[in-house]
Amino acid sequence: MVQVAVVGSGQMGSGIAQVLATNTDKEVFLYDISAAAVSQARDSITASLRKLTDKGKLPKERVDRAMGQLQFVTDLPALQRSVFFIEAIVENAAAKTELFQELDRIAEPQAIFASNTSSIPISTLAKATKRPEKVIGMHFMNPVPLMSLVEVIRSPQTSDDTYNTTCTLAKEMGKETVCSKDVAGFIVNRILMPMINEAFFVLHDGIATAADIDQAMKLGTNQPMGPLALADLVGLDTCLFILEVLYRDLKDPKFRPCPLLQQLVNDGFYGRKSGRGVFHYER
Ligand SMILES: NC(=O)c1ccc[n+]([C@@H]2O[C@H](COP(=O)([O-])OP(=O)(O)OC[C@H]3O[C@@H](n4cnc5c(N)ncnc54)[C@H](O)[C@@H]3O)[C@@H](O)[C@H]2O)c1
């Protein structure tokens, strides 16, 4: 069986591994440096697949087969045979660069490295390897099993072969692809984050309550969830980080993060994952 690796088993990595296992016939190695994260990923994938079976969306046999295709590991050399790596570790340029250097040492020379980064230039990660033409961005949306888009990001060095193989894999996973240049925010976050930021300014300026801002955008613009609830889902820390990158790299004041967003993050209100963001969540 062809082996693929997902590196980082947090909310995005576990979703990516789940979709690879259910929609392709590949052997999927899900790796994390944290044993607790790997164990949590196994639990969350099991629970998510059970829910899909209960709702009649995925036959039980397919779920059993998917679980058989998945390997949960904490040793990097176990990934050696993988032909395609999807990196989804913490959004930190130094950590990702170091990881790409390590992967470059252990992986076969023909293996492709895709990063799920929201903001770090693909060319920076490519430079950390001896295979820059095989490095690409593969930006999944959250939650991965439900969202059909993958933004594929080409750096100036990414080869046509790497691009075509990546789009083929995304399609096998049941996703639609769009192509973006390697510029901060790509397509989705370049447009989405200013809207989320503006929702925080509307709240900050006392124009409306959080519930009314979200209700207005849901009913007034046909969005399935309001911008503030969406920010809580993405993670307020992640939203702030992406806005800071947009503001720094594109040097346009329209990306200046709202002080209220900064305040919430400083106070440890990260959204759903911490039980409290703009809204409260049962944990
Ligand atoms: N959260 C979103 O909505 C979203 C959407 C699209 C893309 N992304 C991107 O996906 C990536 C992961 O985000 P997430 O929300 O899943 O984060 P997360 O915090 O849920 O998971 C990150 C995981 O990386 C692991 N990790 C850290 N350093 C590692 C290393 N050196 N080797 C292996 N594992 C390591 C951590 O233990 C953790 O389990 C980030 O680059 C983020 O920008 C996030």
C-alpha cells in the first residue's frame, strides 16, 4: 500500500488523516511529537467516524477499513517510506523549518512535502530542504472532514509535477482545489481575516452585541455562521497571528488587528479550544 504521512496530529492533522483514510486506499501515518496528542487524535477520529456511521453517512465496513489504514506514531523514522508528507504542526516558522530539515534527511528523495501553514511562506520552508521543487502549500479548511476546499500554494520553485500530484491527491480526498501564489494570507485568509477583524471592531466600538453581529452576518449575507463564532472556531490566537502576518508583510493599515482581539488573546481567551472566546463553550 502507498504510504502517506501527516505530521502534527492536532485539530487539522487529525482531520486530514481521517479524510485520507476514509477517501483513499493509502496507508496513513499520523505523527506527533506529543504522545498525548496522538492518543487524543485517535480518540477524536474514532468518535468522528462513529458519528458519521450513526448518521448513515459512512458504512461501518468503510470505517473499519479506514481505521486499519491508520497508524498513530511518535517516532519520525516510521515515516521514511512515505511518498507524500502533509505537515500540520504548530504555526511557528522556526519549528516548521527545523521539521522540514529533519524530514529532508529521512524521506526518500522523490517524496513531496506539503505544508498546511496559514501564513508562513512556502519558499521559506522550501529553502530548508534540498528539494525546493517538491515543496508546496496545501491549505485545508477547518473542520477538514466537512469543508471541501483546499488552497494549493505554489512557490516560485514548485514544479509542475509536484503541483499536479498535489491536486490529484486533494481530489482523491474529495476536495476541490484553487491555486494561489505564495503571498501572505493566500486567497481565503486575505479576504476572511479582514472581515473577522472588522466584526471585532464593530463589537469594540459598541455598535452591536456579539450575538447581533453574528445574526446580522448570518441572515444578511447568508453565511452559515457569524464571523465572531467563526473566529472562536478557528482560534482567536490563530486569527491574531494571521492578521499580524498580513499587517507586517503587506504593510497595509487595513490589516491592523483590533485591540479587542488582542485583549482577548492576552487574557487567554482563545475560542472553542479554551472554552471561552467571544462566546462561552461547554467543555
Ligand atoms: N485551526 C485552523 O482553523 C487552521 C486552518 C487551516 C490551517 N491551519 C494550520 O494548520 C496547522 C496546525 O494547526 P492546528 O489548529 O491543527 O494546531 P494544533 O495546535 O491543534 O496542533 C498542532 C500539533 O502540532 C504538534 N507539534 C508541534 N511541534 C511539532 C513537531 N516539531 N513535530 C510534530 N508535531 C508537532 C503539537 O503537539 C500539536 O499536536 C498550523 O500551521 C495552522 O496555521 C489551521
